[in-house]
Amino acid sequence: MRRRRADDDPQPQRSGRLTEAERVRLARVRDDAYTAAQELPDGADRWSTWGDADQGPHPRPSWLVTDLAAADTELGVLKTGKEADVFVIERAVPGGAGCLLAAKRYRGGEHRLFHRDAGYLEGRRMRRSRETRAIANRSSFGRNLIAEQWAVAEFAALSRLWTIGAPVPYPVQRDGTELLLEFLCDAERHGAPRLAQVRPEPDELRELWEQLVAALELFAIEGLTHGDLSAYNTLVHDGHLMLIDLPQVVDLIANPAGREFLARDVANIAGWFRARGLPEDVADPGALTAHLLTTAGLD
């Protein structure tokens, strides 16, 4: 499932002028490849990047390996997409503790990022006018900046939401346009299924709906909505609903279309539950949207 690349010259995953953060990250990857490849544990791809990355919030989970002596081994591809690819990584201290992580690597440059991305970017501003113009013009440099913005936005949202107890994977670290996240899996290391893949019994369906409402309430308390919520970016892990894929998270106040994004999120996910048999008076998108707006202090 994996191909060793220790002897290859690391290349950027995007074309065009790189952002400063990505340039620094790539230089560090090259240095590591040239100076440490022969010293890596057998089969490993790189040393842990924990010390050089933006790190996840406290309190950190007990399962997480933060030892700088740990090495990362890429186990395979979990998911590919237009905006990012996700890989499974094992981070382990040689002869010691290890953990599984999901490595989400954003694309840019030659790739088209996020349909309707201009709507999602409302309320997010770059400090430099040159960068703002590059994003507006969708130049290759601008698309690289957008990719970095998505990574920064998702890591910040996950950190904020995980801290208040929302059902999201723990955000381990961000290094440039790569996010390392908690890998939600079973004892056999099989990834948790998407909600769209499960066929719950009526009682379980009602329980999952109630979990969803509680999760959306926590989002609303923070003034946020997912921005692209569906049964395909929601997982069921050990009976618990988990929300994933949050780069397009929308600020309900800062984004002029925040209410519309919230209504669309609710309509999409409520439609899935109604199609599986949940009564319409329970999975009522209008009532839930109104409730969440009140929870967010907007009505």
C-alpha cells in the first residue's frame, strides 16, 4: 500500500509561487531527507514533525505520541479528493509507543479548490493587499494561499470545537498545508464508516439524530456552522456521530451568507435522516435552523 520515498528529492505538491510557510516546510523536509534518511527506523518515511508544527490543544489525549524521537510511517491512502488527499500514518517511537493518525494534505496551484470557494472565504481576510489580490484573481500563488487558508481554518476550527467537547477528531498538528488528525478506527484499524454507509435501526437512527442536534448546538454556541454538512462528511465511530472535513467552516456573524449556509447544512443532513425513516416532525429542517439561530444569538 505504500512506496518508500526516502531517497527521492521531496517536491512541493503544488505549482506556482509557494507561500512562505510552505517554502519553509519544504526546505525542512528536504533537509530531513538528505541528513536523516539513513538513520530512520526501517520502513519509516520521516522523523516526527511535532516539534516544528502548530500543536493541538490541551489537554492532549493520552494516546498521542509527542516524543520527538518518534518516526512517521505512511501506511496507505485513506481518501482522495479535489481539495485534499488523506493518508493513514503510524507515529511511533522505535521499540515503544505508537498511534495512528490521519494526514490530510491540501492541494493548490494546479487544482481547483472548493466549488463556491468565494462564498466560504467571506469574512476571512489576508493581512497583505498583494495576497488578497492574488486570492481574488485565483492565480497559482493565490490558490496556494487559499490551500493554506483552508488548512489554517480547519485546524483552528477543530481546536476550538474539540476544546468545548464537540464530536470532532482531535487536531494533532498543522505543518504548512498538512494536518495530522486523530484517526477514527476500530480495533482492527478499519476506518470508521461514513454516516451514508450505515443502515441504522429506528432506535439508533433517533439516537444519531439527537447526537447531531447536540453537535450543531455546540457549533452554534461558537457562532459556527459546518458549511458543507452531509452524510458523507459525518462518521459513526463506536456508535457516536463525529463531524469531519471542516476547512469551509462558516462564521455565522462574519459571513454575510452565514444563515444561508446554516439552513443548507441542516436541510442536507435532515433530508438524509428523513429518507431513512425519521419522522418529518422530528427532522424538521426549518424548526432546527430556527433553534440553532436562537442558540447562536442571532434571533
